[in-house]
Amino acid sequence: ISRRGTASHFAALVEAIVYQQLAGAAASAIHGRLVAALDEEVEPAALLALSDEALRAVGLSANKVRSLRDLAAKVIDGTVVLSPRRLSRQSDEEIVASLSTVRGIGPWTAQMFLIFRLRRLDVWPVGDFGVRKGYGLAWKVPMPTARELEPLGDPHRPYRTVIAWYCWRAVALYGR
């Protein structure tokens, strides 16, 4: 999820979809070509105006083209609302549910959006391998499953995002 403050929420989600399951350099190149094809205007209508051939030509898979089109269509029809005011009034669960209606956006991507775009402090991404591994390293226990990790975050409410960040750092510092 884009950490650049100037990009719109829509642009950040487009970037997240493009980057899924790709190495950083390849994803960056494809994303750069997509932004150029959109004349730097990463907006739903502009994305829908590009042909499938144009989207495939920048390096997107057919699945990613379908995901990007679904995101754009749902933003335009109001199924997914990305206005800062509306998002500020929604709970984390409501935002995850809304974003998860988009093809190619699941709970993990939605949670990363909550953490890195919306700066929500109480997100506990139990499906994230790094958080699970880091929890095990930091607390010196076997790596918990997602199901096991869920209740382990409860004592840290309402700051589970901070604990997740420390778990990621534990992997960076001790996981090698």
C-alpha cells in the first residue's frame, strides 16, 4: 500500500493490486507504466477508459485487469466509498468488509490499507506471516497460527497495530 501521502486512496489500492505476488522491481516497473498510461491521473474513470489491451500492454495479468476494473467500477457506483470523511466514520470491520467485495482485495490487503493509509491503531493482521513469525520471535514461543494469534492481541487493544509493527521489526532484527 502506497505510503505516499499525496496519492489518493484509490491510487493506493491500485498500487496494492499491481504489487500483489510480484517482486518489487517488476511491480514498480508495471505500476510506473500503468500510471504513465493514465497520464498520471490514477482515477476510476480514467482506468475504466483504458482498453484491456492497453492494460495488458503495461504488463498486467488478465486477473489484475479484472481486479482493477472491479475496483474502479465499485468506486464509481458507490459500492466502495473512499472519501476520507466517509472512511473516518467507518469502523475497521466495515472498511475491511467493503474493500473485500472487490475482486483481488482480501482481508490482508484491506488491513494493510487500514494500517498504512488510514493510520488505524488497532489492526491485528493475524493472517500476516511476518506478524505471526515476529510474535513467536518476540515472545520466544513457537510461531502461532492465525487462529492462535487472534486472542494473543487482545491484551494490546486498542494499539494492536503497534504490536504488529514490533512483530515485523522482530523478524527484521532476529528472524534471519
